[in-house]
Amino acid sequence: MNKAVQTVQAAAVRVVRAVRVRVRRGALARGDAGMATAEYAMGLVAAVAFAVVLYKVVTSGAVSAELQSIVKRALDAKV
């Protein structure tokens, strides 16, 4: 192989290694501090499902009546 070609290859290898090191350092420094878009979507779906279940429970007859009685007792309380 030509000496010039070997020099260019060696330089290219050094550049690739330097880029890999920077990428690894960035990945390690960054960590998993945030969520990816798919995780945001799944979190949003779970939050909406929980909100729907909570709404159904709170607006059910027994829970609604109990909440109304609690509010009525609080308003009728003598201080």
C-alpha cells in the first residue's frame, strides 16, 4: 500500500474513534433523563385512561351522593 494511503487511513481511523468517544461521552452524560416520543404517547394514554376511570368513579351515584353529603356537612358546620 502507498504511504500516503496509509496515512489517510490512519487519520480516518483516528477521526472515527474520536467521534465514537464523543458520542459515548454524550450518551453517558445525558443518561435517560427524559422520555422519548413513544414514551410520552404511552404516558399520555395512561393518564387519560386514569382520568376517565376517576371521572366515572366520582360521577357514580354512591360516590356522588357521599361527596354531596360531605360538602353539605361542611357547609352546615358551626364554628
